[in-house]
Amino acid sequence: MISTFGIISLVVAAVAIYALLAHFKLMQKRSGIDSAVIKIEEALDAPPGELAAAIEAYNDAVDSYNEHISNYPGKIMASLVGFKEETYYESV
């Protein structure tokens, strides 16, 4: 039979693993935005169609990231590490 302490230890371990996985997923979403910014910078010297595609990729990455940090457990992890909602790129 498992003791109460054993059950509590298992629950704490499961929560810690879940939080760690949520943190990795959040970091993956954040890196998607960073790579999209690089694509925009590279596309500045390219034809207009490539720049539009890079902007669309950036906005898609921002959308995915913002959705992730607005839902549980991403919202908790984002608040712990100070990540805030990103803004979309708007052409002028």
C-alpha cells in the first residue's frame, strides 16, 4: 500500500513534469516568433511578394504564441517568466 506521503510525492512530481512541458512548449512558440522576425529582415531586400509572405509567417507565429499564453497552462508559465502578448505586424 502507498502511503499518503508517497501519493503526495507522486502528485507533486506529476505537476512539476507538466509545468516543465508547458514551459518547453512556451519557449518553442516564442522561438517561432524569433525565426519569423529573421525571415522579415531577410525579405526586406527581396521582392514584395517574399516580404508579404514573411510578414504573414510572423503574424501566424504571433497568433499561435498569443493563443498559447492566453490559455492554461501557458498563461501561468508566461506570467512566471514575464512573457507578454506580442503585437501583429501591420503594413503601413
